[in-house]
Amino acid sequence: MALRFAEESDGIKKIRIAYLVSHPIQYQAPLLRRIAREPDIDLTVFFGSGFSVREYTDEGFGVGVKWDVPLLDGYRHEFLPLLRDTSSPGVMAPLNHGIFSRLRGVGGAAGFDVLWVHGYSSVNALQGMLAAKALGIPVLVRAESWLGDRRRSGSRLGAKRLFFKALRGLVDGALPIGTRNAEYWRHYLGEDFPLFQMPYAVDNDYFQRRCREAREGRGDLQKELNLDPLRPVILFASKLQGRKRCGDLVEAYLKLSSEPGMGPPPYLVIVGDGEERAALERRASESGVEGVRFCGFRNQSELARFFDLATVFVLPSQHEPWGLIVNEVMNANRAVIVSSDVGCQPDLIEDGVQGCVFRAGDIAGLTDALRRVLLTSESAGTMGQRGLEKIQTWDFEEDVRGLRRAIACVTRKITA
């Protein structure tokens, strides 16, 4: 077998980690840069496709997207040779070859000590796990799933249990992103299966810095959107597709706007695009309420301007595995309202503390949550401050610690 360690010129022996993922992901790039800075970790990222580096049509947004943040800087990476690519990750795409040879080590290069895989149900992911198993390389898996994700028939659940019985033989540890994800792994892989918390986090420092910078230009954005600075702002920022349930928020907003005694009427600012945009615009127009603003798709670097503008952020989704936009907006010191179907809720948002929680699809419950947050200006401000304090503990440093604990357990060649 190839050598297990890469040795740097300073004499530090580094443990070699291969990370297999479908494509460069804007949320993951800063985490990969952070991991690559660990003095005793030698990280190589293997991508199945590079479609996200170029401009592409995002199915959810329904528009052309080219991310304006660096996706490939600061860590070693390689694009695997392609057999199939649809620019939309799924079970059969992207499909690559050469995974086995990369893990084994070719041309005199060292092989790897650990394979970390993002996702578990694609052919590429399973191919990587099988290759690692054949080479005696331990495997760590990270994914977003949770038990309430969607309804399945009894036969499909039975097939899923058989799949996970086989998967357990290929994987040495899982990296839960939060409470619900940990429950998922325990349910399918067993109470005794090794779990190492690696929370779904964003680059807190980046978003806090961008939000501070946004304050100076707040007046410009208010002028651009024709907003009265004295009126509160309800913000939605996501894809305008069915499961995001922006329509529920529009209905709750219209109901709230018709109630007397609310003080200055709030605005509803909707950032994003997608298949439901035309219907939402039509509903807002027919209502006669003047406070709704549709802003279209905005890139990653622009979001902080809208976070700064908001009094409260709302994510009313159904079947939302996590909702990293919640992490982002908490860094702006803003109150957050989420549905009970948003995966991050048990970890980040406690009802009445960092914001409010309502049952997914319950428009009356969402209306009440908005009412509670907007009752006084102090309500939203206090919740936002608690959210900022909470998100400070949910960061990349926790991710690195969790990854190190996992590597230490499955290799015993690194300190946790």
C-alpha cells in the first residue's frame, strides 16, 4: 500500500484527507480553506463537476447564476475525470472515474488516510466508499438528512433500511450537522454507531464584517427600494419554489397589514427568484397593499445589505434540511422566524428567544409570530442580540474540532 503520510519540509507529519463532493459549493469553500490551515492535516478535495464555477442555470432560482465569492481558493483540489455531468447533482450525476487510483496514490504520490464523503446516495459517493473499503481507508460521511424530511411508503422505508444496513459496513463514522441529523444517523445506523458533531456553519467573520460595512449604505438601499426608514422590514431571501412556502409569508403579511394598532406598517422584502415569482407578484398586486418589494436573485456578497435592512427574517419552508441562510442572518444581529420544518430550528432558534417558531403551513401561526416579533422595536432587537450570541458558538472552529475527533477515532494518528 502507498505511504500513509505526507511529510512537509518543516518535519510535521500530516495526515492525508481526501474529501469527495459533487461540485464546489459556496457555503463549503471557506470551511475547506479553514481545514487546510491545520498544521497536521493535508487536505485534497475531489470534485465530480465544476459547473458551479461557471455561470449556470440554477433550477430552483430559475435564472443564470455565477457566484461572486471564491470557490476554489485556499485549498488543494482536483476535478475528477468525467463520465457524465448534468450540472444538477443527483444519484447518477456527476459520474466520474479515477476515484480508486486517486485514493490509492499514483505516480509515487502517497495515498490517503481518510476519505470524507459529502452525501451517501449518489453513485459517485458509493464508488468512493467502495474504493476506500478495498484500500483499507476509513470513511467519514456527512449529509443533511433528517427523519421528518418527507413521507415515504412502507416498501421504500424497508428498502432504505436495507440500504443503510449495507452502508454501515462501508462507513466508519458520521459527521452530524445538527440535532435532527444526529437522530437520523442513530435511527438508520444504530445507537452505537460513531458520531462526531460537525455543525452546519457559515463563515461568521465574513458575514459579520459584511453586515457592519452594509450599515453605511443602508440609506442607499432604502432609497433604491423606496422604503420609509421608520417602518419595519420583514425579509425573505431564498428560492421562490413551492417548498419554501413564500406564499404563506405573503398571506400572513397581508393579514397582518390589515390589523389595526400595529404602529408603522411593515414592508415585506422578497429576495430571490424561481417558478412561483409571477404568482406571488400577482397576489401582492391584486391585494392593493403597497408594502411588498420583489428584488430578484441577489448574489452572495449582496445579501448582507438586505440582512442589515431587515427587522426580522422569515424562512417558512417545508422539508428544509437545514437552512444556512438562517446562520447568515443571525450574524447580522436580526430576529429570525422559522417553521418547524426548518432543520436548523432545534439548534439555533428557540421560540421567544432568538425569534419565533411556528408549524409549517400554519398561516395564522406565522401571522402571530410576526406580531410577537414586531410588537415593539425592542422585541426584535433583543431577539437579534440573542441570535448573534448563539451563532458565535456555531462556527468553523467547532467543525474543525469535530473533524479532528473523527479522524483521531478512525485512524488514531492525530490528536483531537
